[in-house]
Amino acid sequence: MLYHRHRYTTPGYAQTTGYANAFGNFATGSATTIVTPPQTNTFYKPGVQLAVRMSNNEKQLEGIGIIVNGQRARPKDAAFLSQSLRVHLRTRETL
């Protein structure tokens, strides 16, 4: 999966404002209520993280590599990296 989807929902609420006037035994007034329903928000976090180190000197990259089945794999060239990422990310090369 290329991402992790997270959702959260804000609580709904209502806010009422109003006034009242009284004159002896007579009263008048008004009120307004604004209702905000719950809202669900979705956001995505990357599921793949990658760091690439490049050099024109393969000797400088000897200490770097990945562990595959308990064996250290040597660094590969840019074409190999590009192809591997395309397979993993299921993308095609664009011209």
C-alpha cells in the first residue's frame, strides 16, 4: 500500500443566541440557533519512504545497501533503482 488512510470526526454542536425584553407582565424576544453537524476528515500518510544516496564512486557506497534474506545486497545503479521502484509502486515510465 502506498499510503495509510486516517479519518477523524469532529463532534457536532449547536450554538443558540437570543434576547428577551420584558415590560410588566408582557415579554418579547427572539433566538437563533446555528447547528454544525459532525464532520469527518480524511488524510493520507505515505506508506513508502525512501532515501537515495548517489555517488560517481562505487567505493563510497560500499557500506550502504539493503539486507535481503539475511544477506547484504550491493548498491545498484540508477536504472535498477528506477525499475525496482516502478514495480513496487506499480507505476509506468512516462516520456
